[in-house]
Amino acid sequence: MPPDTVEIKSFISRFEERAAPLEKAVAEAWWRLSTEGSGKAQEELVRAGVEYNRLFADPEEFEQVAGWHAERGDLKELDEPLLARQLEVLYRMFAAGQGDPATLEKVEELEAEANAVYGNHRGLVGGEEVGENEVRHILRTSGDERLRREAWEASKTVGEEVEGTVRELARLRNRLAREAGYENHYLRSLHLQEIQPEELEEIMSGLQSATDEPFRELKREIDGSLERRFGATEVMPWHLSDPFFQEMPEGIEGYDLDADGYFAGGDLERLTRRTYDALGLDVRGVMANSDLYERAGKSQHAFCLSVGREYPYDVRVLANLRPEKPDSYWADTMLHEFGHAVYDRHVNPKLPYLLRTVAHTSTTEAIALMMGGLVEDSGWLRSVAGVPEEKIDRERLAARWRASGLVFIRWTLVMYHFEQALYADPDRDDLNEVWWDLVERLQLVRRPPGRDRPDWAAKIHVAVAPVYYHNYVLGQLTAAQLRGYLETNITHGPFYENPVAGRYLQESIFGPGARENWHDTVLRATGEPLNPAHFVESLKPLT
């Protein structure tokens, strides 16, 4: 007997009425905590999260949704594809919210606590407190090895403060996963993200194999250049330009560019507007709602947040710009976060409530990564950023772009394997060693002799955005494939200076929202299933 579509639609309608204000309240509370960092804001986020989780607490409702979900194939035969997709989304929302209420509440408390610590923590350099911007500036510019080491070590001290919290979060998440019939939280998360573990493993292992030798050669070049620069016999983590080696180091021979110089004296807010204006995508409304400049008490990170799903959409970006020191890092970050924002703002408001969001985390990351990557694109630097032609070294920019891709993939492999180990056993006493084993093997970065500290816990994603990093990888693969399709078939030239590209993105990616899964979205928007070969090919040197 086919499912009762009238009953399903009535249930969804009633659920939306309950969910909309609670979902919005959680986002508002998250924004307040991130912009204020206060104990009161932390308590508000916990309360809002607990109320939201109660939406999914009724086991009878979950059983009903699960039953309909099992019959969703029949809905497609009844010409109800949107209803079938809403059931898919609703089922995963309910499945993610299942578990012991006390455990769910404790997870909310610990996540809010951890987020506040990451936002407020400051390490000590020279006896003075420094934030992430200061640490990053020292590692990108200083020639003082002692100062660099002190800054690098300061960046890791937050790990010691939150290690216990992160381990407890992993234990509690695993408990909820086992209650739901999964081996651990990692596998449960992939399932709820519509990702098959075997599919992801094939992609990640393929990228590891494809980048092994090119990265090893690149790392030899990096090490040789840094050894000469610092007069060192061996490159250590603090010789690199980023605390986690997520980005290509500065000052490497053959890749050396004054990337920050491209933006010196500029206005990154204005540059972001200009970039999206060229695509016909207006970001002024988002900017008006955002918190873009560094100040005490706010989160030191950057993110985009959509507050509710009512139209006109309330989309905000948090960043930590320093107007007196515009640089390539924050130029990239602004373009990245506003890539998320234009996606959120252009979802078709006529879609059903549950589908009024992005198709998948990886698809919004694809747009963000494609836009952020423009800071190393010679054409964009010239035509949009207004950098004089004589200051642009095309060959070095291209080489640096390929090197950045290699560095990025090797770092994501560390996160991919480490989180698997963490959720396999959060209580293992050798997690510090596991982390550094992965860093040495995959990033070829030597651990400091005798170091045994929870450096892994210094990465905020491990605590408050768990099992997320693979979405950056899927996003990077999608971005390479999408840009290639745009420039070959739609704009027949650089996408970033053509409003036709903006219209295509609105029609093929943004507007459809979550009416399809991510596999179908990529297929429809690019003409083929996700194909890592596009990204791998982009990493090869030009001949």
C-alpha cells in the first residue's frame, strides 16, 4: 500500500512550525557566543540547543518518520520527488537527534564550553598574551627563530586546556552512536552526511597515492629553502608559516611571492564586494549584518552563518580583519566565507522549508574554496584586485597554487586519519603520538624531540566541528570540476569576471537548495559525477 502523502505533508507542516523558531534561536545563540564570548551567551546556547534537540526526542515520531523514509521510493513513483527528498532530510535530522536526553544535553554544554575556550584563549609570547592573528603574523614574517618557536608553542597551549573536554565529547558522541546501532560517531556522521565510508576511503586513498611523490619533492624544496633561510640543519614545525602546515610557507625559493604585498594598503571589505559584483552577486546585505573586524572577546576564527530559513534570508559572516594589516590570508578568508554567504542567500525561497538550505556541506565548501582560491589567480589579481601587471609573476603564482593544493591535501589526510583513530578509542593514552605519527608520515614534518602534548586538540574542528574535514576535500574536488565546466562551457573564459557565471551558479547550485543529494547536484551542475581527476590534473606542473 502506498504511503499516505496527505498524512506525511501534515506531519512535515506541523514539524516546521515547531522547528523554525528553535532552529533560529540556536543560530542566534551561536552568533552571540561567537561575538561576545561571555558566560551568559554560553548558557543561552546550551539552553537553545537542548530545546532544539527536544524536537527529535519522541520515539514514536521517529518511528513514524523512519517508516515513511523506508517507503520513500514509492513517493517518487507517485510523482512526489520533493516530498521524497523532504522525508530523506527529515529522517536524517531525526536520526541525528536520537539518544539519551541527558547525554545530548551534556554534549551541548561541552561544545559551548569548548567553543568559548577556543574563542577566549590567548597564548604567551614574550610574556604577553597573543591571539591567533599575532601568531600567524609572526610565523609568516619573522626571521627570529626563537620568537617563531615561542609563537608556535603558544598556538598549541589551547590544546592542553581543552583536551579533557574533547575526549569527553568523543566518548559521549560514541555513546549516542552505539545507541543508534553504529560502531562509533565517525561512521554515524558519514551516514548522516549521505557519504559511504568506502566511497570516501577510495577518494582519500587515491589522493594520498596521487600526491605522495609530488608532495615529497615539494617538501624537499621547502626544507632546503627554509634551512638556508634560517641557517637550520633540520626544518621544525615553527619554521613553517602556519601552526598546522595547512598552507604553503612564505619565502620558499621558486615559490616566493610577496602575496601579502598584493593587498597592502587595500580594503578587503571593498575587494570582496568588487569580486562578487563582477559575478553579479551582491553581498552588501550580508556585510551589513556581519562582524568583520578583530576585537577582544569574539571568536578568533571565521565562519558564515545563516540565521533561520525565512526570506529574506539573514546571513552573517564573522571574521577578524585588521584594517592596518590586510594580507593574503584574510583576503582568501573573506572571499571564502562570502562564497558560503552568496550560496545561502540565493536558495530558492519557494522551496519547502526543509529543502531551503545547501545541498550538502561539500557543495557550499566547493563555492567557498573556488572563491578563496582566487587570491593566487594571476588573472583575478590583475582584473579584479587591480594589482599592476608588472607586480604579477604568473609562473610563480601558478607554481604556488599547485603547491598550495598539495599542502592542503596532505593536511586533510592527517585530519581524516586522526579523527578515525580518535573515535575508534577516545581513551587511548597515545593520541599525542598518533597525531605526530600522522604529521610525520603524511606532512613530512618532524615532531619536536620529546614532545608529548595534545597538539591535536588545538585544532578547533576536532572539538566543535567533528568529522567535517573530508568536506573540504570533496569541496576542493567539486570546485576544480565546477570551475573547469564553467570556463569551458558557460563563460568560455575566466569565470570570475563574468556575470553569466553568477547566473549559472544561482540556477544550477544555489537556487535548487537541498532538493537533490550532493551526488546529483554535482552531476547536474557539471555534466558528470564527482571525478577527482580534475583536481589531480590541476596539481601537475605545466609543460
